[in-house]
Amino acid sequence: MNVAFGNKIGGEVRKMVGLGEVKSTIATAIAAAFGFIIALIWRDIIVGLFNLAGLKINEITNTTGAITATISGVIITVVCIFGILYISKWGGIKK
């Protein structure tokens, strides 16, 4: 499907944006959102580990909580990475 977006002003056609470019832009934004989710999860884990070490910043209070938070962070990171890879392939983002 070859769709283009653009407008005609005063008889002059402005630059057309293809569907591929739109998909690429959307994919980049979604990949950035996944990265932001990863960063937020790891921020909570790191702050919790500081609390566990005696620097009270957040609410992880024992080793079990720290391990659970870390495992959750790893799982969410892996899911988000696969999401980034899928969205990047869909959007045609080149490495």
C-alpha cells in the first residue's frame, strides 16, 4: 500500500510523507516508551536496594522483596525488549 500524506497550497504540492515514514516514526515513539518503562522499573529496584543497604529511600525492606523486585525488573525488561524488536521490525527501523 503506497499512501502519501501532504497538501497543496497555491498550486504547489508540498513534500509528501509516505506510510513507511509514518510507521517508522510511530515505531520509534513506541520503542522509546518501552525504554521509559524499563528505566522506571529499574529505578524502583535500585532505590529499593539502597533502602535495603540502610539508605532509606523507598519500601523494599528485606532480601525477599529485593529478589522479587529484581526478577520482576528482568522479566519486564525482556518483554519490553521483545516489544521494541517487534515494533522496530513493523516500523522498518534500520540499525
